Amino acid sequence: LGGVGLGGALPGEVTLAHGGVLFLNEVTEFRGETLATLANAMRDGHVTVASSRGAVQMPARVWLVGAANVARYDARLQGLRSLFNDQVGVAS
């Protein structure tokens, strides 16, 4: 969701989409840990990038839109509903 480069903390996709829409195509292909981190960032409104130099908070308020093939991944979509349902509406 963010990273650390030679010049310091670099914004990731969530911070770059702050205040707008973050679109995840084939959302069911993302690892569960990645989606849980995204859900936490959306709940908190920020991401924290930490390195040996310290930690930096970056904004992460986004509208999340995801697309998936419902027929192939019905069980996986149920897991996404439980992960994000308290934060966003999920429709299929």
C-alpha cells in the first residue's frame, strides 16, 4: 500500500487514490492479507509506512470498487463481504 525509497516514504496506490476511487479488477485474486490491510487502511483513513528512519502516515480515504467473475469465485466473494461489509456496500 506504500513503500520506502531512497528519498524516504513513497505513496502507494491507496494514497494516490485518496479522495477518489480505487478500482481493483479481479478483486478475488488479491491475497487475503492484502485485502485485510486495505480494509484497515480504509477504516483508519490512513496507512503507515515504517522504516529504520521512522514512520510516516499517509492519507487513505477512498471509494473502493472491485470487479470479479462471480460464477468462478462465489465462495471468495462471501469472504470479501464479511471483510468489507461494515465499511462499504457489496453487490453482486
